[in-house]
Amino acid sequence: MRSIKELFDLSGQVALVSGGATGIGRQMATALAEAGANLVIASRKQEVLAEAAEAMEKELGVKVLPIRCDITKGEEIDGLFEQVMKEFGRLDILINSSGSTWGAPALEFPLKGWQKVIDTNLTGVWLMCQKAGQIMSKHKYGRIINIGSIASFVGAKAEVMDAISYQTSKAAIAGLTKDLAVKWAQYNITVNALAPGWFPSKLTSYTLEHHEKDLLQFIPMGRFGADDELKAAALFLASPGASYVTGIILSVDGGWVAM
């Protein structure tokens, strides 16, 4: 029987976190590094990546490789994974944290906004999963964690969150996660998703600022998530200890979905 320390030890593993330089992506990347994993963080802004990598290496004592990548472009995803394998020769964990949103009334929602969000939140995530799965299946080990949302389960009133493409993309992430979990179980790859509630971030700042009272009435705990309240959930799903857990959508939402 493995000890708790062994079940959560990521020493020697390599984790790729898209969107890992800021917000909840950085929170989760930090959790994996604290457990011993070396990191690859990817996003579209090179200067933000470089600053984050330098700070994280200094604070966490692991190797952090920053790679610029726009996950809406398949050729850039290919290049990302090529660099990961060239540098480390392995990939054990993938967290798909990159995301975007677009606000507009559903009756007038522009095709441009729909395509931007779907290309990032769904198609880009699928391509990242596929590339990771190709590597992990050869080694018969992998942990893939997609980032869904409470929007995976429920709709939202227009006056609180008028973002139909975001809601749709996150619901689709739940389906993608479950289907890949079934298909890739034979390769010892687990595929799960985290469904965060309302956490302060660049993506949520406008909504939290303008609709705080409306949102809090749906959260039994009566507050938004803190800057360390995704770490344990992410580490669990990424760990050796979660070897018999696949296809779940784990809500971290202060009780929102339970309402």
C-alpha cells in the first residue's frame, strides 16, 4: 500500500499547463510544482510567460519552461508539444486552462464572437488533448485535466452573464472529458475536469465587479473562491493517487451546483 506522500508525489513528472502564467492556471501550475513536477506554461503573451516562469522557478525550485502558443492554431500546438518533448522527453500531466469569453445578447450574438470562444475553449482544448494523448498512450500513463465551469451544468440569466458561446463551450467540455475518459482508459490515461465557480480573474473581473450581489445569492458559502482553493483539487486529479478516477467533472464552487 502506497503512503499518502507517495500518492501525491509528482517528483520527476512533467506537467503542461496552458494559461499557466496567470489566474487560476497559475494557481494550479503552482500546486503541481509544489508536489515536485517540472512545468511547461503556455499562453499567447511571451512577456507574461517569461516573467511568470522566472518567478515560479525562483519560488518553487523546479524547472519552468515558458512557450508562447495560440491554441486556436494547430501548427502552434504542434510546435508546443515538439518543444516539450525536445526539452523533457516526456509528458505526464496536461491541464487545459486557457480560455476566452465574449459578451452579447443571445438574440444578437455575432458569429465572430461565437467562433472565437468555441475555437479557444473547445477546439483548442480538443487539439491539446489529442496531442497529449498521442504521447501519453505510448507510455501507458497520463493525467489530463480540462477546465470546465459551473456553466457546464446550468444556464445564466442574461443580466448576470450574457455569454452564450462560453456557456455552450463549457457544457461541451463536460462531454469531451467523459468521452475521452472512456476511450483512453485502456492506455492508463485519466481524463477529468474541474468546474470552478466564481474565482477572481481577468476573465471574471467585470462580472464580479458589476454583479457581486446577484452572484453571491447563489453561493451557499456566501463568497467567491480564494487564490488557493483550486490547488488541492488540481493536485488530486493530477496525482498517482487518482489512478481510479476518470470521467468526473469536479465542482469547486462553494455549493453553487448543489443549489
